[in-house]
Amino acid sequence: MRIEDIYKIYLQYPSIQTDTRKLQKNDLFFALKGDNFNGNLFAKEALEKGAAYVVADEKPSFSNGRIIQTGNVLKTLQELALFHRQHFNGGAGNRTAVPFIAITGSNGKTTTKELLHEVLSSTYITYTTQGNLNNHIGVPLTILKVKDDAQMAVIEMGANHLREIAGYCEYAMPTHGLITNRGKAHLEGFGSLDNVKKGKGELFDYLREHGGTAFVNADDAAVVEVSSGINKAIFYGHEGRDVSGRIMKSDPFLEVQIEGPASLDIKTNLVGDYNFSNVIAAVCVGRHFRVDDEKIKKAIENYTPSNSRSQLITRDGNTIILDAYNANPSSMKAAIENFANMAGDKKVLLLGAMMELGQESEQEHAAIVSLVDHYSWFAVVFVGENFKKIPHQYISYDNALQAREWLQKQQLANAQLLIKGSRSMQMEKVLE
């Protein structure tokens, strides 16, 4: 079936599902498959649950007129997303072109995306990536959730190897883009820190080639470098030529002052001075799209992080920073240094191992241990095999549940805790 015909069906049934456990009546079920799953095996179940149609790439064992046969379900999903995206380019029916803002980077993507959404939706009908759906499946699904009334779209893009961001750009067709930073993330897939820069820079490569606008973090030399040659570049940061600012306070919450003739003081609910670049990026994008400063301020100040991202929790008299959604050497270093500089004389570190570092894993975990050695702590707990391989003087456990047992036995009071680790370590379980 041609993609044009599938699109007509999509317009009748615009809700797409890839998991039968979440399927609702009249959803379109895309039978994706991977190394450990095969959605084709659930085609019959999807129809029985009320799916309008099933898109499959394996011939079913039963006959049904509501199965759309295709050569590759994932490729069809991405092609459908491109077909839908092209309808927001303007022209047809006097439609105004909708800005599609892509966000990538090593750290802070999701927080920046959430802040941008809050700022832009104060003035425009804005669609954005839900949760962390930023991969080869999540990006097309996000595009296909953008409705006809859209005035803005914010698309988060994650990547762990070269040419991945370039592939997303082919069907997301971003008109604007932002790279939060270049750090030591996904070294196993990228192969080197230089390749991380190249991989994230693929977003700016697309904007350069297609006359798009780049929002550039002036405080990150690698991001500035990959922005070279982009005609429409807007710089933000401590020394940003277009939007500049400074940290007024970061304990416990970050307070930022945007400098210049239109000065703006913003008191956030974000923990850590490393969130400065996320906040000023949101201000920069908001001002570019002529969002009123007071709306920008209110939107950022009303945003409260969730999903274990820089959350400040008070429990049993203790102050807890829960930043356990993910970790890499760059974000781990920033979190430890920020925590060390915060007030408190009873500080406890509970740090989970960092993943996807490849051959650099032992070296990077040793660097974190060395960084921890530079400060005085009430207690330090390392969790995971990668930390166990490194000689150190601290408490060590295999998993978060063991660390939770240790923490419960301490019966801490008036302490300060930092809990951080890669997603697979599930360090949030320490608090269960």
C-alpha cells in the first residue's frame, strides 16, 4: 500500500500504538520488531482489542482485511511521519509554516525540552516529545502526534551513534535546533568524544544545509565550533552575544538573572547550577519567538521537575537530591561538584554506575572516585559492578536494593543526600 493511502487511514484513526497492552479502540497498531520482540505475533490480539488496522511486515496466519502489509513496519512509521511533517511546511490552504525545534545534546535535553514547552505554550499551541520518546521510534511517534492546530513543535532527539541524528532530521525536518552541550555520553556507541561532537553536530549540519536557525550555547566551545557557517545563529550563555545571564544563587534552587536592557530575574525549582544553560536556552528561544518576558519568567518559575530529574525531596528531616534518571561522566561530575558546594555538614553520596562507556568505562569510573576523594563526606555508597572494579575506601553494593537496606538502617536525620546513576541502575529504588 502506498504511503499516501496509509496516510488517509491515519487521518481517520490518528492514534498510533506499538504495544497491545496500551492499545485503545480504533488505534492504529504498528507491529514493530527488534532483537527481543516481534509485534507481528500480536496482530490478532490487537484486532481483537479493537485496533482499526494493523501495520505488519510478516504475513499473518489468518485472513483479515484490516491488516496493512508493508515491507518494513519501522520504515513505514518513519515515512508516515515525514508525510505528516510535510503538511506543516506552509502554503497549502494558506497554512502558516510551523516551526519545528529539534533538541539534542549529551546532558539536559529533556529538561530543556520541558522548559521550552512551558515557555512556548504560554503563547502558542505547542506539541512536544512526551517523556523520553527521543529515539528512532519515539521521534516519528512524536511527529505523528502533532495536530492541525499546531503553532509550534519541540522534538527531542537522543543518539548513541553517528548518523542517528542525521536520520531523524530527514523526517523531522527541523527549522530550528539547539544542542545543549557536548559531554561524555554514549562513548561506547560513538567510539570517541570527538565522534560525540560530530554526532550531535549533525543537527546543525542539517540546519546549515537547509537555511535553518541554530540556538547556540556560547559557553560550550564544541557547540560553538559545530555552529560555524550557520547564517542564522543566536548565541546564549554567560557570555552570549544575543542573550546573556548569570547565576544569582544555586542553593537549594537555581536563581538566574538575564542581563541586558531587558533584565529578568528568574527563581526556578531546579537544583544545580548546571541547569543554568537549560534555563537561559528557554529564555533565548522564547524571546526569539516574541514570547513576553513576564510569560517566560512565569513559565520557567512554575516548572517543577519530575521523573527523578534534579528533584529536591524533603523526607524525615533529610534533604534529598534525586537525579537518578540517567548519568554519564559529564553529568555525574557536575552533580557531585554542585552538591559539594551546597550548604550542609552531613552529606551522603549514593552513586550508581554509568553505562555505555565502552573501553573508557574503567577510566571514567576511576575519575569519579578520584573526584569524590577531593571532598569530605558523611558517607559514600557506590552501586554497581563498574564501581566495584575500582579500588576505593567507600561502601559498595551490587544494586540499588542493597543500598536501600543500608540507608534504612542508618536512620539519618538532618542529612543531605545526592542519589544519581544510569537509568539501568534504578537508583530511585533507594528511596522506596
